[in-house]
Amino acid sequence: METRTYEITYIIRPDIEESAKSALVANFDKILSDNGATVVDSTDWDTRRFAYPIEKYTEGTYHIVNITTDTDEPLNEFDRLSKINDDILRHMIVKR
């Protein structure tokens, strides 16, 4: 299979402590790499105000991860775990 590049953007709730946020980001980067993806970069984008409330929050911290992978397994695992994590409000996976 050929290697594909993906961009994953997720929104972290704004009231999380900095140490907990760093642990969350490191954990999700590890989930991606443990399932066969190569994390190219993982950076915070910005804390932005939402157009409408999401789970009673009016703002959140956007985090962007660029990965390369030749299987769908890392994306499926990220999707599954981010849906059940209360610290991640929304996420989006885009093929580049």
C-alpha cells in the first residue's frame, strides 16, 4: 500500500491544566505512532472562540497533527479513543 499524508485537527477543552494538556497530546501522539503512523509534527495552533457552544464551552485550544501512514489502523484508533475522551471536544481527520 502507498504512504498517505493526513492532518488531524482536534479541539481540547480550555479549562484543562497545561501539564494535563501536554500529557493528553503526548498520549494521542503515542497512540498514532504505536499503530503504525509516523508523526511528522504536532503543534498547538491557537485558542479560539467558537461560533456556538460545544458541550457548554465557548472556546477551545486547537491542536494540529500531521502524520504519514500506509494503513487506516492509526486513524481508526485515534477516532475511537478521541470520541470517548472528555478532554477532546471535536476532531477532524483530513487526507492531504
